[in-house]
Amino acid sequence: MIPAMDSHLPIPTMAIFVLGAILWFGMLFIGGVDWMLIALTFVAGLAYVLTFIDGVAPISKYTTSHDDPFWNGMYVMSQQVSWWGAAAWAVFIFALLKKRSWAIPVGIFAAAMSMLAGYPLGLHNALVEVHRFSMFLPAPLLSTGLLIYLLLPGTRKLLEKWVST
């Protein structure tokens, strides 16, 4: 949906996203997962997709911007860092659903990778290139919110209770 929205085109994939969200919430609810964990894994799934997209987009930016060696290097590095972050978000989601005690450190790592790659790219893109909100920014913004949530004592208690059941 993001590339189409960014280009002001119709977004037919919105229906698929809504169906996927209904299935995600339905499967986990039927499986007996707590609503807070369902919401957390859903938001982490959004962070996963957005961070992965932040890893794909620099490939295009790299191939179309030959005049700035510094930012070409940043595109190459941020691509890899974003993909590490996306992979870590995926591991976090599965670790959380499998009741692994090490899920929070993986989530913290995922958020850090997404923020490390996304903020420089997003701010540069918004302030220098497009002069509007950058589509590179949703991943690090969402990851920042998730990082704060993961660091809260209540979240740790919720996850400890989930792992012990």
C-alpha cells in the first residue's frame, strides 16, 4: 500500500491487509492468546513490514542517485541494517508466541536496528529530497513506540506471566 499511497495511486491491497488483520486477530484469539499480546504482535508485524520496506527502498534510491557518494553509502548501509531489523522483528513475534523468555531483548534489538537505519534516511528524505513527510519514517517511529513499550515494567510483567503459563 505504501508505494501506491506515496504515488497517489489507488490502493487495492488495502482489502488484503484488512483480511489478513482479521485472520491474525482471529487465529490468536481462538488460540487463547491474551489481547494485549495479540495487539503487540500485530504492531510488531507492522514494524516488521515497514522496516523491511525501508530495506527495499534504498536499492531504488541508490540506483537513481549517482551524484552524492555519501548518501549512496548510507543507502547501502541502511538497506542491510533495515533487513537485520526486519528479521529481528520476525524472530521477536515468533519468540513471543512460542513463550520464549528472550523475546524482549530481540525486540529491543529490532527496534534499535529499525531506528538506526530509518531515522537518518527518513529525515534526509523529508528535509532534503521530497520536502514532506517521508515514507521512510513510519518504521522508525513505530519502532520507537514499541521500544518504549518493551522497556516498561508492565510489559515485562505481562510477558513474564505469558511465558510462565
